[in-house]
Amino acid sequence: MSSASSVTDASFEQDVLKSDIPVLVDFWAPWCGPCRMVAPVVEEVSVLYEGKIKVFKLNTDENPAVAGQYGIRSIPTLMLFKGGQRVDVVVGAVPKSTLCTTIDKHLTEND
């Protein structure tokens, strides 16, 4: 049912950094209220951009290594990766329009 897949410390490099298309990663935790608020937006975005980007959710409680590596200090943090590099970050529960604008900016850039 969920369009956004889970990613872990173990699968992050393969799923995110080695992806041939841009990847949006939602850093979240089950106890986080704003994370629950932004979850439906992340789901909508994953359906809207299907085939253009991949969308993953990373539970920061269960996968502290990647969260620490990218300096996640507050959640939700939505991070966009392109070509194995972090290209943009959105922190907090943001509206769909904000997230789409961020993604579109990187989809329209020439490599």
C-alpha cells in the first residue's frame, strides 16, 4: 500500500547513493508528531513522481548510523540525493507544494 519504501543503515548505499534517479529520503521516528503529519505528503509525492524519483523512509531510532552521518538533528528531515550526493534538505513538516518545488528544482537542472 505504501509507495515509500523503508531504507536501513545496511541498504542506504545501494538504495540511495547508487540510485540512477534522484532519491528523496524521509528521516523520521514513530514517536515524532510532525513526522506523522508529513507522512501523507511524502506518500503523495512518491505517487506523483513515480518513475522520476525514488522515495524512502529511514527510521532514525532503528538506523542511527546514516542519520548521524548526515547530521540529522531534528526530524522530520527530508533529504534529496542525486548522483549519490545530497543536493537539498527540507526540515520540518512542510506542505506538499514546498516539497514539490524543491524536487522540481533538481529534476529540471541539467547534469
